[in-house]
Amino acid sequence: MSDTSLTIDNILVPELTLCRVPASSKKRVLEFIAEKIHQQDETLSDTEIFNNLIARERLGSTGIGQGIAIPHCRLEGLDRVIGVLMTLDESVEFDAIDNQPVDLVFALIVPKEATSEHLELLSQLAEKFNERSFCNRLRECEDARTLYERMTAANG
């Protein structure tokens, strides 16, 4: 697979698509993301991922509004992009730009030497999530499989 075709569809895996995650806070959401990635690949440190996500949030919340957050960070020694999609059981406070609590999260962990392609991914995500009906279809999912299928379906 060439690096030129970085799309949401080819970075997201079913194992990292999680439906109705019980999380009581922003911190817990980020911890959960880090733990899940570590479970998928034990060579990656959950502590390091968590710390990097938190450090990125300190620069400004990744809550982009309308109940959506795209937490992201770079990770030393990573050779691919990792995406984690989750819907939350209940909305959590995320310091989002519109002050709305968040219940739809797509985390992006990228290699340290992140390129313009990674920024491209972020804008792809933001564009998809800008479509309210698409977000509602994700929120309606009852299980991870449906969530994964809806997220990766061509043009949704």
C-alpha cells in the first residue's frame, strides 16, 4: 500500500472502532484510547500515547463542535497512522469550541515525522463530521460493526 492513499477507510480497523463507550470525562476518553491502542499493539506505550494526547489538548481542545472531538498526537517510533473511532455512552465535557459536550470521537495517532498527508486526514475527518446527518447515523449505531461499516462506507 503506497503512502499516497491515506484515507480514513484504510487507517481504521474494526478492533479500534468502539460503540457506546462508558467514559465519565475527557481524561478518561483519552486514557481509553491509549489503552485500546496498546491492546492492539503492545509495542506502543499507552502512557506515552496518553501523555501526548493530553499535551496536544493543552494547546487547545480538539473538540471541533457539535459533539465531536478529533484528539490527535504524534508518536515517536510509529510507522503508520492509527485511527480510533468511538461513540460515547454519555456526552462528556471536552472544552470544545462551542462548549458542547462530546459523544463522537475519532482519535488519530501519527508518526513523529508527520507529513501533509496527516493534515489531509484531519481535514477529511472534519469534512465528514461536518455533515450532521452522517454524524447522526454514527450516533445511532448499536454495535461496533455497524459503526465501522458506516464510517468506512464509500461516501457514507
